[in-house]
Amino acid sequence: ASAEWRLATEQDAQTPEVGAAVAEWYRALHSANLGTDTPEFLSSEYDTLDPENIRETAIRLGLDHLSVFRLAAESIERLKAALHSLPQVLNYNDFYWGNLALSKEQEPLRAVVLDYGLLGIGLSYSDCRNVAFSLGEGARDAFWAAYGPYSEQEKILDEALAGLYSLSEASKRSRLPGWASSSVRKA
């Protein structure tokens, strides 16, 4: 019950105005200075990936016959070293329209994200890709336009690591979640 904010709806996640407002919130989050002493409770999702985890993921998903998992297990430490050589920012890691509040006043529309249980550190591109996945096309285009340019290096690393992380998390469940289907196809 707020005079200033309202919870977002699924329809809001389709509109360009919301995409732009969400981008402004993420730019503010990603510009927060972490300094040199990042608190221990803030970690990267990708830190959980290691050769053993990747091999176990492939076995649990019945994909261990694919050579990409052997290559991933052999390369994961180099990929993570490359990741950590790039600027790390606060990452929300859990964007979904159900975790979004919007200002009631439309000029200008403002957004704030709720539920910080998965807050961590990582690449700004990784966080933005997560947001873009959950927005409708018009909102997604407005988000990227308002957020601004991203690092191509971050995008390349994220493409490799995000699929592995997604599959690792999916393999821990009794049934393959729908959100992991695209990662299985890519593998």
C-alpha cells in the first residue's frame, strides 16, 4: 500500500516505457562502486561452476555424450579467470515482472526491483541479458536503447557461461524447467 508505487503487471513488461525505466534502475545498480573489498556474501553465480560440476551436470541431464561438456570442463577455469579480469558490478540476478514496482506518476516513469535474495556480483551484460529475456519485444528494445552500449567481451563470456550455469541449476531439479530448454538446445 504505497501512495508512490504500484506493483507491475505482466502487461507492463511489454511496454517500452517500462523497459526504459527498468534500464535506468539497472544503470544505477551497476554504477554502484564495489570498491576493493567486496563482501563475502556477494558472489558470482558462475563461481559454482567447476570441472566436476560440469561433468555431473552432463550426466544428470543425459547429455554426457556431447563433447561440448568435455570442452567446457577443460576450459571452465580459464573462462572464469577471463570473467574476473573484467569489471564486476552488483548483479540483481533475478529479474521478473513480479519483482517490479513502478511509480504511479507516469512523468517520468520510474522502476524499482524487489526481492534481493539472489543479489551478487558479475558482469553488467549478464544482468542485462537476464532482464531482456523477461521483457516483451518493445520493452526489450527500449531497455537496451536506454541502458546503452555493452562490452562485446562480456557478451562472449556470458554466452558460454550462462548456458552452463543454467544447465547446472536445472540439473538439480527433478524435472527440466522450461527456462532451461534453450540451454539444452544450445549444448
